[in-house]
Amino acid sequence: MASDSTNLREKLKAEIMNGLWIDLKDHAERNAIFLVSQDLDLLDVAESVASDNVEIVSEWVRSGQLVRPTPAQTSTWEKESGKAFRFLILQPHILIQEQSH
């Protein structure tokens, strides 16, 4: 089983991409995006979501570390030309994390 976990983690790690808000905004319009707090590791979150670890994912949601972006956030990102994110697609959702400048 550890091998399956390692394989999943490696697969997800290889699928993390970098992109601009302009490339992600259509997904936000269909309510598919979850914003991952910069306090968390995007890969850890993706692995927990993909493994259906309800307990830990629910805690992140309750604590506000894994949320849907607010209209105010998306409006701000819209105005910031070149706003960059790390992201990972976990159908039907996309996990995004703001990149520091």
C-alpha cells in the first residue's frame, strides 16, 4: 500500500503546473477552483483530496485553509496582470495556490 501512496504522490507532483489567473478564470466561473492557503503544501493537499482523506480535508475547509475564492479575490486577480499560481487539476476541481513574487 505504501507503494500506491508513493506512486500517487509522484504522479501528482509531476502534474503541478504554473499558470496565470487569466488561464484559470474560466474554471472559477464554473465554480471548479479551490484556493489552497500558502500555509499548506499544494502537493499534500492534492494527495489528501485524491485519497479522499475526508477528515483532514474537512479540517482545512473548516479552518479556511482550503476555500473557494471570493468574488473580491477573483476581482483583484483580474486586475493584476500576470498574477501567477501553482495549480493542479483533480477532476472536476482545480487546486490553486498563489505564487509569491
